[in-house]
Amino acid sequence: MQQLTAHFAMRRPSLSEHLKVLRDVGLVNERKQGRQRYYYLEPEPLREVQAWLAPYEQFWKNRFTNLETLLAEENPE
């Protein structure tokens, strides 16, 4: 836990609470070895979110590309 807290501006109890939430929703997995706890990212739920968001991402990329083209046509400088 000390190695994790060194990277964040929060105290150990706060970090523990955040890790508990991440464990509860399946985004991280915990392995205990003696007094140490090791946390591992579970990427599959994030892949599911990414797949769900992909059509929206493409929509907004197209919109911004169209906006960029329109602005370039109006100001050819």
C-alpha cells in the first residue's frame, strides 16, 4: 500500500476505500501474500465500456472533422 500511496495525494485509508470500490465493481483484483496486497487491473470491464462508447467516439470524431473543414473553408489563412 505504501508504494501506491506514494503516487497519490491521499492518505492510506482513502486509497483503501477507492481500491475497495474498484474491487467491488470488478476493475481490480487483489492478491494477498503475507502482509502485502497486490492489485491487478482487470481490463475486460473497461473493454466492454470502450466497445459501448465506440459509436459515440466515431460520431464526435466525424463532427469535429466536419467543423475543422468548415472553419478552414471560412478562414483559408
